[in-house]
Amino acid sequence: MRETRWWFAVLVCLVALAPIAVSAADCDRREPGLSTRYSDGWGITPDANRLQARTTIERSNAGTLQLAWAYGFGSKKPRTFPLVTEDTLFIADSGVGIVALDRETGCTRWVRKQGGELGTAILYARIDDRDALVYNDRNGGVYAIDALTGADIWHAAIVEQPIPMYSGTPTIQGQTVLVPISSLEIGLAANPLYGCCTTSGGMAAFDLQTGKELWFLPTIDKPPAPTEKHWLLVQEYGPSGAPVWGTPTVDVSRGVTYYGSGQNYSPPSTTTSDAIFAVDIASGEKRWVRQFTENDTYNIACDISRQHPNCPVQMGPDHDFGAPPVLVSRPGHPDVLVAGQKSGHVHGLDPETGEVRWSVRLGRGGALGGIHWGMAADANRAVVYVPVSDVAAHPVDGKPAPGLYALDVDTGETLWVHSREDRCPDRICSGGLSAAITATPEVVFAGSLDGYFSAYAADNGELLWTDDTWKDFDTVNGVPASGGAFDAHGPMVADDMVIVSSGYDSFGEKGGNVLLVYRLGGEGAK
């Protein structure tokens, strides 16, 4: 039965992604430099603070940012967070592959062709005395390749779940690769002939040197069982779901990883959905689990109709923890684990026990946020920066409150707010901040769903610079490109550069397909 369901799922989900030729000029020197690297992964640092201290961009000069060059992606759903070295940007380009670009000119050093859906940050590692890159294919699993040439090293995938989805970027801690696991069933449930649902989200650990699986911890301990039937012949199952969408956060001192889970896909609901997990990295054993929203059962069938046979009768609000928790550590102060939820809530937790120290609600929340992809924090300022989307995928009570918020790490008190207004009355023009953000000691960078990429002062939220990306761009690789919504992984900062993808049409936003590389200098975009 399990094998039959697996093959059915594969047939439903297969999408032909034809490789698109990369026509950028080849660099004279093909080998990338790897002695200097500006991030440890999606969170920039293992604690997921997304704070980049290695930059010359300051409050006083952010207004001089100007576009240096642009690259055209092969799809209108770009999801990449680049690895930056002294001379190279490594990016993921769905339908094309992993691409190494010269960071000054955008010329191509090499391309590792791969036709899958690459929605990932690029991680650096050392494997058998080789410089390596680690990343994930959303449906294919985790890959390690040679950073100098793009040659294969290993490929890994979990065996415990029949149709996993590798949506969140892995995190490397020592010799362990931590991989968040969700499931294709959230989308398969849209088919009324599909009996929803049997899979569980979870966290997997692989050996960095070999790709061998070390452990897998599902978010749901109880195995699925037959529940109801619809149309007298389609068997339903539960419990299921509680996916892990976000990159795992690492607490090096405690040897723990923290991550959030999503809603259940089918009833009965569990106590581990919409929860924050603390898990021992070495053993895969739970230290603690704290649930924040009970009885939240929801899947994509509900987007089609509340009467869809796979939409739970008691449909939940879909209040995931999609954004990774942020661990803030300061000498002389208790550590705080800050978790942002699609309900619009932000919670301050004790990382040792999971006890809630404070909880505030910044927006009305909903299926698309609330807090959607990721926050940033600056321990020196004792502040966490929170982007709020507040797009209403379903009717939601309350007034939307999109914008950028700065909160006191110890109390949750709002220090400042930069509210955003919509570009136009249509939903595609929403001014919400859904994408992950990135901070420097003096500037916070955020892209909006209505196509503006902006720099804000870290001390008071003042708008320092903005660029409207809803336009066409000339690209270094000759691919026609235009900007769209800012969503997903958000910007990367290094030295005098800011790198960000514009265009993401997964949730009804304006699509686009451009990687934008800005540098200090000139008058900048106003």
C-alpha cells in the first residue's frame, strides 16, 4: 500500500524542467577563490541571527547603493541564498543548476547542470580534503559537490518517509548535516482522489564526509491509521503533517538544534504541530517541545474549497513556524530563543527549557504570515528585527499591520516600527514583508511583496534607500529578466555588496527572475 501511494505521488508531482542554457561569458580564470567566506549558511551564523558584521555598508552610505550587475534565472520562482567568497558568488538556479559567478563582473566560472527545483542556500564544507558545496534539491534530496569544479561527491535522501520534500536549507554543525523534512502531501491533497495523508515532517542528520544517514526524528510519533472515507472509496489517514520548513538553528554550547513545525495535514491533530523543537544533535533525541497553536489541521485542498473532501472539517488557521528560531546570546545576560509565527506572534523562550518568557502579537497573521520566512537579530543592540507580511490568503479578522518591527530581546517591547502601505489595491501589490531579512550593525535590508528592496536604519527604522525592481533588466548571462515580489530567502550582504533575488510567484505574487547585485558608490537608486 505504501509503495503504491509513493508511485501515485510521483506521477502526480513530476514536472518537466528543461535545462536553460547559461550564456554568460566564461571567466578567464575558472577556479573560484575559497579562502574567505561570508556566511555559514542560511542564517549567516549557526544561531540564525542573519547579522552580517563583515561589511562596509553603514547608515551614512547606504543611500549610495547602485546596481552593479544582474543575472537572469531560468525560472520565475528563484529561491537561493548565495555563498560569497573573496571573488565568487555560488547560486542555485532551478532548471539550470549550481552556478559559480565572478562577484565583480558576473562572468561564469562553472555550471553544475541540474534540472531539479533548487530552493536552497549554498553551504561550504571540507570533505576528504576537498573544498565542497552542500545544498538541497526540493524533491531530490541533499547533494555535496566539489567547489572548484562542480563535480559530484555524494547524494543523500531519507528512507523513512515515502515522498519527502527538502524545502528548508540544511545546516552543517561539525561533521553533521542537519536537514529539515517536509512532505509533498500538502500539495497532493489538492487531488480529491488522493487519500490524505500518511507522512510526517521531521529532522534528519547525515554524515558530512559520506552522506550516510545518522538519524531521523519525525515530528509525529504516532503512525498514521485509516480514519474516514470520502466518496465511499477514498480512504483517509491521520495523523499527518507537522512539516519542518525552516533551516535548523544550532546552539553550539548546548549541542542542540532548534526548529519549528507546521500544521497537521489531516486529523487527528497532534501536540507537536505548530511547535518549537529542541533536539540533541549527536543523538537525535528531543530535549523539549513547546506547542503554540492546538488543533491546526490544514492543507492545500482548503485553498481550492472549504468543501473539498481533503480539507479538514475543522480547518485550522495554518499558523506554521516557517521562520527559523533565532538564538540571541550576550555576555552577562540569559540566552533568548526568539520564534516568529505565521499567527503574527513573536515568542521569547528559554532555550534550556522552552519556557515562554514573553509573547507579543505584531500582525493579524494568516496562512501567508504574520512572520513568514525569517527574522534577524543584533545581540549588541539586544534587538530582534521582525518582518510582518499580513497577506490574507483566507478571510482573517483584524486590520493588517505589515512592516518592519524592532523588538527588545529581553521583553518583546516594540522599539520602533516602519509600517508599509500597499502599492495598489490588488493583492499582488501588497506591501507586506514576507521574505527573510538581513541586518548589519547599522542597516536592515528587506524586500517587499510589491517589489521594493529597501535599507532601513537599525537604530530607528528610518528609510535610507529603496529600489523599485518592477522593471526589466539587462543581464550578464543574456537571459531576459524582470523583477517581481521579494519572498523566500532574502538578501545576502558582504563587504560593499548586497545580493538579492527579485521575483517569486508561488503564492500569487508578481513573478520575476532576476538576481540583483548592488554595490556602494554613485548616487544609488532612489
